[in-house]
Amino acid sequence: MDVRLGAAVTAVGPTCVRLQAGEDSKTPTLMWAAGVRATPVVERLGVPQGRGGRMTRHPDVRVPAPPEMCGVGDRGTVASDG
């Protein structure tokens, strides 16, 4: 298994991945996780944000402020105060 962190992908083919550094990596299976920042709408909401601009939320998905707001999906992260 070959895991690359922080490597930009410029092209994907059926058996090969090309990295921005110019390296081609042959692979029968590709797992790609992308997206390091939440969408800009989170910033416009004015809610507390954590890493990657994700809204902080409690484990029950409530946002710390305003209390009537909930955050679900990949736009949120669990608040450190739980």
C-alpha cells in the first residue's frame, strides 16, 4: 500500500495516477480523499469554526452559537469542549 498525503493529483486513469510533481503511480485500486476546507457558506454563517473552516458542533450536532442551529455532514467538526 502506498499512501500519499498532501500530494496534488493532476490526472487519473484506469490503472495510473499522475501527481503534480510529475510522478506516475500505477495502481489497480485508487482511494482518493479530497477537500480540506468546508464550503464558504460556513464562514458566511458567522458560527464558530474549527480546522478547515468547519463549523464546530457538539456531539449531538448542535452548534455552540447560535443554540438553535445544528450542523451535520462534512461541514462540521466536533467541538473540543464536547
